[in-house]
Amino acid sequence: MPEEHPDAEASSAAGAPAPAAFGAPGCPLATTAAGSFGSGSPKPGHFLPGGAGDILTEGDRARAAARRRSLDLGKARALTAPIDQTLRKKARPLPTDAGMEPGLGAPPPAPSPGAPVTPLAGTRRRVGSFQRTGWHQPYARTGAQFSTEAPPSTPPRQYSKPVIAGLSAFALLLVTGGTFAGFQLIDTYDNLDSPMARPTVRKSDPPLPVPPDPTVTVTVQPVPDVVRLQKNKLYTAGKVPSVSCKEPAIRPNSQSAILNYYKALLPCLNKAWEPVVKKAGYEFRPPKIALQSTQAPASTCTGEAESAYYCPADEVIAIDWQDDLKDYKADPLAARVRMLDTMVHEYGHHVQELTHILAAAWSREGWAKTEPEKLEWSRRTELQATCLGALFLGANKKSMGLSGDKLRIWEWQTQHSGDEYHPKKIRDHGSRHNQWLWAGPAFKSTSLLACNTFTAPAKKVS
């Protein structure tokens, strides 16, 4: 191994002054390059480890020794005054367990709960950098880091006996007053109309109305008048039933007796016609009976004073009681037959009203352009009412006693009633021939098919 250069040891001596620069006066190293390192320029590899530059010559060693001699220090001197030995104190011995002793060698005391922790000073941690809090790092010295004894507790504050007695009395007063106020409030609340206080006394609220289910309005096309007149379901309702009604035994010899006679006959007609009307698909309503009066009209309709009529506005059969009374005085049996026939004819108009035939017929009559056409619609309507009346009489002829003289009277009256006997010769009810043309067959068959006057030819309704 090549020998270490002596300059390295000289330059590393502690406290030695720095050597003078090359060429300084008095420096033995201030020689020429040729004298220091030999003649000529250094060859390649001269300064590499193991090269020619690492080999010391005798001259190098001599120069190094001379340099060390010039750098040697002189005799040592005291830097301060002599120390008084009497003032020197004996050093305190180191503790055997440094962890149990306070001071620089002991761990810092744990902070009180909630006390702010003073940041460490003199560290390279920047303010605001993240660091874990708490006492989580162990120390080099072992030992307890916290005190094992609990801190002394503060004795409770002592109150005097008068103060305690006063506070107790005040608390008792508050409890008593609160209890009394609570009972007063409960009593007041109980007097109100409360469902919790008096559940058996208070009436329950009425239930809210339930809205009806939504319905779909369907527009029904109106039925033409001609269809309602000619194809009414009344014609297919079958026959008028026999209800075993008897003619009222009331003698119609006064106004009140005449009214009672018609009223006694009305339930019999209702009983016979109600199932027929309902079978045809219509609602049934019984008509009312009223007597005509010259002083006050019996209904909202007006009619001839000398004859009975039916008012569809209020469904009233108006009776001319004066003619009935006069006829009864002249011929009681003929008067009773005529009264019976009048009642069944006007009730026939009520059946037309319930089945919408009457409204359709009057509509056609109102739209007629000529007077003969209007009269024809009127005759079809009146002849049908006569036919419907004959259906009832034929179905109940036995119970009504239509036999013998009564039957002959009814036939004769029907055959001799018509427009020919009208004082003004108004052709609105049909001829006496056509009266019997419709009434005779209906009396025998009692079938509603016999009464469709709106499909008959004009000569049968003349």
C-alpha cells in the first residue's frame, strides 16, 4: 500500500492555522514546480492512486518535518484567574432511577384534562403540519409518566340549617301550587266539549258526505215521434189482466157522492194498468181525481165545461159532476154505465201519458201544416184512448157486471157517440162507426195489439 502523504496529517491537526499560499515568502514549499515534483512535466497517470505522485522522496519527507516544526505551539498558559477551591461544590450524584426524579432527565408531566398543549419550540416542524396528539411515544428512560395518586378533592360546600329549611319550604310550596294548578286545569278542560274528557256525552260529528262515483254521461239520441207512436212497447205488453173489481155501489145522487164513486173506481184501474205499464218499460204513477168547478179550476189545464177531460200537466182526471148528476136523475142505470165508460176513457189518456204516446201525438199535431192533418192526429189519439178503456172493461166485465141490460147500454152508447153528435161538428174524436170499430174488438180480445191506431189507415181513424 502506498504511504500516505504527510500533508494530509498536517492539515487535519485541530487548531492549526491554515498554510500560506503557494509562493508566499518564508514558506519552504514555495519552490518551483520542477523542484517540488521533479524535473519535467508529470506523466500520464501521475496523480492517480498508485501513480508516481503517491511516492514520497527524501526531499518530501524533509520538507514535511520542517513544516511541522514551524506549526508547533509554545508552552501552555492559563486563560483565566485561579479558581478558589473553597467555592467549589461537590457534584450531586446521578439518580439511580432517572425516571422517578424531576428535572431535565425526567419525562414531562401529563397536562390536565382540557388544558391547551404548548407546542414544542426549536423543532423543524412547520406550524400547521399534521402531528398526532397525545402521549404516544415512549422515552429512553423507563418509569411512570403519570401520577398514580388522585388529586385531592374539594370538600362540599356546607350550608347552614336555616338556609336548608328555607329551600325545603320553598320546594314544598312549588310542588303544592303546581298540583293545585294542575287539578284546576284538568277540571276546566273536563268542562269543555272534549272527546277525551266526556267521550260518552259528546255527540259524534256527522259523517262527511261521500262523493258519488263518477258517472259517464251518455248522450241518448231522441226517439222520433213516429217511432214512439207506432212502435211503442206498450203494444207488446200482452193483455190487460182481470183484477176482479166490482162497480162501486155508491149512488151518485150528489156532488160528493159522484166524487166518491170515481175515487172508489180508481184503485181498480191502477191495479190493472200498473203491471202493463211497467212491463212496457215505463214508470207507473197513479192519476188524481178532481171535479170541475166554474168558480175555481180543478187543475192547471182547461177544457170544455160540459165534458170531462184529462190534464197531463198534473196528471189529473177532471170530472163534470153536473152532467153526471143530471143524467142520474133522468136514468140511473144509463148514467152509471156512462160514468164507468168516461172513467176508463180518461184513464186511457193517462196510460198514453205514462208511455210517452200522448206527448208524441201532440207534438205531431203541433207540427202539422194543415187543419185536417191536425184533426187526424187528434182522432188517432182519442180513438186509442177509447180502445184502451174497452180493454179494461172486457177484462173485468164479469166483476163489473157488464152483462144483460148494462152491456147492451154500453154497446149502444159506444155506437152512438162520435163527431156526428158534436154540436159544432168538430171532427176531433172520430166517427161513431170508428168508435165501435176500435172498442168492439178490444172488448173481446183484451190484447194491447188491438189498439195501435197510429199505424191504421186514414179511413179507420176518420
